Amino acid sequence: MINNQWYAILSSHKLKRGKVVGVRRFGENLVIFRTDNGQIGCVNSLCAHRKASLAKGCIQDDHVKCPFHGIEYDVSGKCVYVPSEGRASTQDYTRFRMKNYPTKEIGGIIFVWYGDKEPEGEPDVFDVITDSSYAYDHIEDTWNVDYSRVIENQLDVSHLAFVHHNTIGRGNKKVCNGPKVVWLDDNTMQTSANNEIDKGQTPKSSEAAEIKSTNLTFKFPNMWLNHVTDKLLIFAYFVPVDDEHAIIALRFYNKFTGIKFIDKAISWLGSRANKIVERQDKRIVETQIPKKTAIAIGECLVAADLPIMEYRGKRDRLQKSGK
Ligand code: FES
Ligand SMILES: [Fe+2]
């Protein structure tokens, strides 16, 4: 993990008002809850009292209530009521304070701040997730690898002709020009597949290669956008569950007709296609060892792996800086 970052961790549609959801994130069991007035809280799942899981709890008076002895916590993780002590209690319950993760909700995604510092600014998001001119459909799947493997697969331009030979990688384009990698800002890198049929040519260097209008952009720590055309964008975020599990959330955005229900139907169909491609990737990536990546893990990388190297390098610098 990279500390002190906003991570996209849950789709808003999974957290209705008045609901408590138990999830595993960052190798820790958490509960995320939405109070009746719409506030979102995220705390460690184990109740401070006798460690029952709040995942089996419910919302009461804008607090999450433990199912065991009814202790209540507010969205900041502060204990606000211990039933056995009575409503009139004036005791200090500071020792009950739960480990809490600050939350933000943007574009139908819940973000949490993971780190030891106070949150810095807002999550850095792609504009499309808040652009209401697009319709989208959302799917997700769990992979048995660390989220870094899932991210790197989405930055891998040389697997297309093999893993996806009968879908998005049709055409036998095995030779990879570049790829070029550009940093759009400190947090955002862009690349693009620029592959060709092997006719005996030498691939272009990264410098000579270009970013095409169909391109891939990655935002640290865990979001990715495939800009296919201005009207069709495939967006993903990669949820860290633990060192051996991640969730890939994939959204198909489009505004082909500008008529919401038709665009929504197109996105639904697009998600079916996304699912086929995603399963092709999953089948192979789940075989990679180690399940979590780092700068030096004994791989023999090639020029086409430049986006992966850039990702690893930046992640390593962020991890070392404690950010
Ligand atoms: S374990 Fe939660 S109230 Fe007792
Ligand atoms: Fe793929």
C-alpha cells in the first residue's frame, strides 16, 4: 500500500441509506455505513467492547449499533452510547474510540483516506465519473492477487495479441512500438498501445512512439481510464482487499445517443463485453507469482513493459516518502 492516499474502495450503490456493510480492505476487516441522514462512516469492524463484528449491526439514530450489547458509534468512530450504563451516564468513553477512515463520495464511488496523516485535499478523480452527460454500467470481480497485479495488467500493452487474441487483441499485432509514457501531472501517467503485425520491422523507441487518441491513463493510487473515443470511456478502479485479493470494478461509460435509457442499455451491453475481456485477463494474472509486485521480483522485463516500470517506480517513491 501507499500511505496517505484516497483509495476508491466501494461503489455507492452497495451502500444504501441506513445500511451497514462489512468489507475487507487493506488487509483489515472494516464496516462502512450510511446513516439515515446520508453521512458515511468507515471503521474497523470489531467493536471496542468485546470484539463482535459491527458488520452484523445496524443503524440507529445516525450511529452504527453493535449487535451484541448495543453500543453505538458515530461516523467518526466515537463511542456515543453504552446501553448498560444508561442514557444518563456521564462517563468518558474515549477508550472505546474505533479506528476510523475518513470518507468521501464522488461520482458514485466511496473513497477512504488510508494513512497516518490528516487527509490532504480531495480524491484526484477522472472527470467522467461526475459528468452526467454519460450513462454507465458497473460490474466487478474479485481476483486472487494483490491489487498491484491487477493494475499492472491494465498497463500491459504486449499481452493483447495473446490473452485477447479473439477479442480486443484481434489482428495478430505482436510487435509493440514504444510504448510512450507521459506524466500528465505528478499523480497521473498516460500511455497507449501502438502495436503492429510483425513484418520484420524494428519497433519504434518509446521516444519515437506516440500517444494515440485511444489511450490509457492511470491515476495513483488505484484508478484507470481507457479513453476509446470521446463518447466511449472504460473506467476502472482496483480495490485493495489484502495481499492476495483485489476487486476490479469496471464501468462502461458512453454518450452515443444522448438519450439516457438508450445509452444506459448500450453501457449494459458494453459491460458484457468488458466481462469477457476481464475474465481473459484474470485467468492468466492469477497465475503470476509473487501475487504482489515490487521493483525487483526476478522478472525479465522488456521495452513494452515501460508503463509497468513507471508505475512501480512511482509507487516505490511514494511508499518510501511515507506518502
Ligand atoms: S461487543 Fe459490541 S457492544 Fe459488546
Ligand atoms: Fe488484458
